Amino acid sequence: MATSTSEYVPPRRGPAPKRRRRDDTKLAMMFIFPASIGLLVFYFWPLVRGIWLSFTSWDLLSSAEFVGLANYERMLSDPIFWNAIWVTLYYVVINITIQTAVALLIAVLMQRLTQSTLVRSLILAPYLVSNVVAALVFLWILDFQLGIGNQLLEWMGLDRIGFFTTEAWAIPTIALVNVWRHMGYTALLIFAGLQAIPGNLYESARVDGASEPRMFFGITLPLLRPILGLVLIISVIGSFQVFDTISVTTGGGPVNASRVLQVYIYDSAFAQFDFGYAAALSVAMLVILMIVTFFQYRITRAGQTDLS
């Protein structure tokens, strides 16, 4: 006897109900709100007040008096201001050029030779030293009379050098002190960028017979461009704001040889109590940094990458 079998047909079901996504807007605002308050209180409000003070004459003891563009007219005809601009640019060029080159070399050596955490820690160690301490240490080492640096020069048969006391050596010496302190941090930023470059690109280049210099200029540098652009922008902004190293070592001297713009702003505000003029100088620095950053970003194309 043949038996008939019927297949089980599952009942049709409609589309599964969509799971309602949790709205985290309120939670996000809870975390953003404290930081926004700090941004408004410590950055935005001082910026607005500083711009307003740049149009006033204020000595801190009396009320501010509106003087229009008088501070800016004075600034444009102030030879010390233009000298401070020149000295600042001189410092920035020396500091950025040497710091970036040395940091790039250290980062490439770390990637090719060792990736030890201990080595990274040792390279970063100078950055953990405060600017004031680093300046004091080098002030003692390079002292004209008692510094071990000049004693070594004399032992080698060379003349002593007034590293912090002569016009020709003041800015280069200060720049090299800050290169020593910041090159480890810059090297780690570049090292992080090197880690993002695929290793198969180097393997393919070796198979094709490319040398190490060819791979460096043909692969490493082009693919590092966004990171190098970021590093240059951060380093230039920090270099324009150099103050503590100069304040500890030279105080802006000899004469005005190391009086960078930041030191001139400080002297105008807290030595001459001319806060209106100091505010105008600060606005000038802000405008210069905005222009420099804009052109750096456009030239280096820091927001784009060649990695696909």
C-alpha cells in the first residue's frame, strides 16, 4: 500500500521588526558639556577679550580706554616688533628643520632596527623633562666660564663660545636645546605613521631590486606626507610660542638677539604694563599662525593620503 507523505510548509512570517536604535545623544551631550564649558571659559572668552583689549589702552590699574587702531599703527612702526618677527622666524626655521630631520631618521631606524618598548621609552625621555629644567641644565653645561661644554672645547684646542651670551649663538643654541627635548616625541609621531604603511610595498620593491634610499624616497616619504604635514603644523605652532627656554637662559638678550615675539608680548604686558599693546601683538601672532597653518595644510595636503 502506498502511503502519501506531505511536506511541512512553515507558515509565512512578515519582516522581522526593526530593532530600535538607542539614542545616545543625551549621553554624548553629558560628556561634551564639561569640555565645552572649559573651551568657552579658557579659550573662547580670553580670545574675544584679548581682541577687544587690542583696541584699548589698559595698564591693569585703571579702566580700559578705547583707542581704535592706535595699537596696530604703533605695532607696524615698531622696530622691536619687526625684529621679534625676524628672530622668531629664524628660530622656527632652525628648530623645525633640524627637529624634523632628526626625528624622521630616528623613526626610520626604530622601524628597521628595533621596535623595543625600552628603546621608545629612552627616546621619549627628554620630552618628559620640563622646559625649565632642560634650559637650566643646558645653561650650566654651556656656561662660558664653568660649563663642561666650553671646557671640552678648550681641551680640544678651540676657543670658548658664549652660547647664550653672544648674538650669533643665542638663537641656534636655544633651538638645539628644544630640538633635544622634542625630537623623541616627534619621532614617535612619525613612527606611528610608518606603522600604517603596508609592508608588502617594501617587499615588492625589494623584489624589483629597489635600494633602501630608493624605497625611502619613493615609498616612505610620499606615504608619510599626511603625518609629516601634521607634525610640521604642530611643531610650527609650538615653535612660535617658545618662551620658557628663552626666559630662563637669555631673557631675550643679548640686546634683542633672542627676543622672540612671545617674549616681547610678555615684556609689554608684565614689565611695561601696556596690556592693550600686548593684546595687539598677540592678535598679530594669531593671524600669522593662522596664515602659516593654512598654507602648510594646503601645501602638504595633510588631509589626504596616497594609501588606497
